[in-house]
Amino acid sequence: MKNDRDDVPFSYRVKVGHISANPVEVHIEADASELKALAEAWSVVSVEDLSADLQIARWKRDGVRVKGRVQAKIIQSCVVTLEPVEAAIDESFEQIFVPEGSKLARQPGNDAGEMLLDPDGPDLPETFVGDTIDAGEVVAEFAALAIDPYPRKQGVEFEGHIEDSGDDKKPSAFAVLKDWKKD
């Protein structure tokens, strides 16, 4: 599969008009050039494998629901030793897309004009323009969110790290004035 845009390292375009209410199951995998582009985009040593099993279906009248599971194997640099560290990603996700300008994309608010967001609630729908959505971009995004930002090799700890004991207090700038009035 080839990318239509240069800034998207992994792409799987889906025509919205061809999606029915019955979920369609799709399996996608990144090829060697896409794996290399993903490693560069994610700032990791390498991406060994990336695949996803998706269910793509209509949501309400004009929306599209992409639900699935992404699995990946990546190699990162250990933050302590800089040695390679293997990591496995296995994430389930769900993303809803609605056409730009849809009432379903509006964020709920109150009378004061404030947005009401529920951190435990579902994500707000993403908007799309035209007649296609990029399911591959969604897969890559959820995989990137699962990457450990501080990978460490098993059993490796920071050594030589000295915690501040608080004993070396600096003298106050006013300490020289404490004996000033003793005359």
C-alpha cells in the first residue's frame, strides 16, 4: 500500500461511501519502507513489525467507526545504557469519524460557554474532509501513544545518582545584617 501524503508513514485509505452498517474486517500490515518511516517518525531505533485487525462500520448516519487492535514490535535505546531494548505493543482502540461540519462533532458545553469534558468518557469524534478516511494513520497514532517514553533494559538502574540531602543550605543574604545593630 502506498501513501498519498509524504507526512504519513503508514496509510490505509478507506472510501466512506463503500462502508455499510455491517462491520467489515480488515487486516493491515506495514511493509519494509513503512516500518523504516515509522521508526523515523517515532524516534526509535527500528520498528520490526506493525499490524492491525480492524472492524470498519457505519456510525449513526454519516459517521464511520474504526475499531481494532494494533500490535507492533519495536526496538528503542535504553535511557540508562543506550543499549537496544525490545518492546511489544498490543493496544485495542476505537475511533469515530464524522464529516466536517457535522453536528456530532460539536463539543458539549454549558450555558456559560464552557466545554464539558469527561476524562473517562469516549473520545470526541474526529472529522474528515472528502470521501476517505485514513485507517492506517489511526493505527499508527494509537501505536505511537503506547510507546514507553523512558525504556530501560531489564535490571538496569541509575547508578551514581546523588539525591540532594538538603544539608548544604546557602546563607541568607541578610545574615550579614544580624550583627549590625550590636553597637
